[in-house]
Amino acid sequence: MVISGGVLFIAPSGQIARETGWTFWGLARGAWGDLHAALGVLFIVGIVGHVVGHLRGLVQAMLGRRKGWRGLHEVGLALGLVGVVVVSSVLGVFPSDLVEEVEEFFKQDFWRP
């Protein structure tokens, strides 16, 4: 997913990709999108399977019943980072706006002849 996401991040917009016949490693932009979506579904299935398989231990750890595991700190940090990304994306502020500007540059300007 990192590779397909990276390719889609720098790939030209759909119209430019079609007009120029853009491909990367023999795959057109649409094929990269399909591959990325399929890998995303597989990733989600793996996450759900992992959580279900370890649910009992995760609950015990978050309730503080396991020694030496600071689960609530890690969960809080993860949720905080997700919150920053979501809020910055919704408000269109740093760091999400910078990522969007770079992506837009690649999609529109970088690939134009």
C-alpha cells in the first residue's frame, strides 16, 4: 500500500494521465487505483482479524490488568495523532494543507509538457 499510495500521490490527474498515456511499472493510473483499493480492503481485513484474535489481551491491557504495558498512553497518543490529522484536514491547515498542495502540484503541474 505504501508503494501504490506513493505512485498515486505523484501520478498526474486522470485527464492528464489519459492524454499522455502515463504509466508506471507498466500500470496505468486507473490500475494503480484499483490495486491500492484492493490492498486497502486486504489491510482492513487483516486489522480486523488481528484485533479479533487478540481482543481479550487488548481489553486486559487497556484495563490495566497486564503488568508493564502502558496501553492507555499508547492508545491516547495514537488517538491524539489521528485527531490532529483529521482536524487539520477538515480545517485545511498545516500539516494537511502542505500535503494537499504537494499532491496537487504533482497531479496538475509536474506532468504537463
